[in-house]
Amino acid sequence: MKIIKYVLIFVGFGLAGTILATFFAPKNHIVVHNVIINQPLEQCWDAAFNPTIIPNWRDNLDSVETVSGVYDETGYKAHFVFSDAEQISKPTYELDSVFDKESATSSIVLNDKIRLDTKYVFKAVDSVSTELKVTTTLTPSGWMYKVMFAGSGNGLEVKRQAELDNLKKWLENQTTTPSL
């Protein structure tokens, strides 16, 4: 009887903790990064959105499968294809709004429970350098995902910074032909 009592107490605390975590978990996580890339704005824009280039710098992304639209226009929709030894994941990627070579917003939706919204703002520093500001919002849906992602703000911060570092490194290793 004592064992049953302890099991019920343990389950009760677990349930109470989960309910409390659901109410106090943040609705979303927002991270902002700025980076100066030593490449012209056009090359930075293309690298950020061109589906043939994105897998070159984005970690673990095998390919981008276009579903509809043109990659640098509002309404573009694709699947990002990630694979490992056990599974293939194809979250939906969409460009929600595009202001050509100025700013764009995109969203990545994974199984209708996790949404990653990103706003990119490009600014030419000079003819050979670009400032890129990236604001990312991670929004989990449903109590279970809220609890699972309650502490993921730091992970999102680190992951986004690593992706921007990869983008910068990849771009700065590309050669450009100077305009005449």
C-alpha cells in the first residue's frame, strides 16, 4: 500500500508540474542577430533564399524541394529535406513577404506544432559589404510542445548564430566578379 501511495504522489507532482509549466512556459522565443558580411548585397540575398545555395551553408540540410512559386518572391513554398540514418524530415518552408533585396519574412512549419518565423533585413554597408539582421521567433503549439520547448531559447540563440556564421563563412569564401 505504501508503494502505491508513493507512486500516486510521484504522478501527482509530475502532473502538477506539467500543468504549471504549461501556464508559465513562454509562448515563444525570440532571438535577434546582426552580422556584417564582406560580400555585395545581391550575393547575400541570393545565398539566403536560393534553394540551390541554401544547402551549402545550412547545417544538416540535404536539399530544398520547391513546391510552388519563385524563390525570391512572396508566396514561394518548398520543403527543406533533412535526413539522417533513421528518418527523413520535410518541414514546410514559405516566404511570406518579400521586399526585393531589402527584407523578407519566412516561416518553417514542422508537423503543425512548431513554427519558426524569421525576418531578414538586408542593408548595403558599401559596395562590397552587407549588414544582415535576422530576427527569429520560435512558437510551439499545444501544451506538450510548450513544455518541451520551454527552455529552448538558448538553444535557438546558439543554432541561429551558428547558421549565420556558416552563411558568412560560405559567402566570404566565394569569389565575386567586380562590376565594371
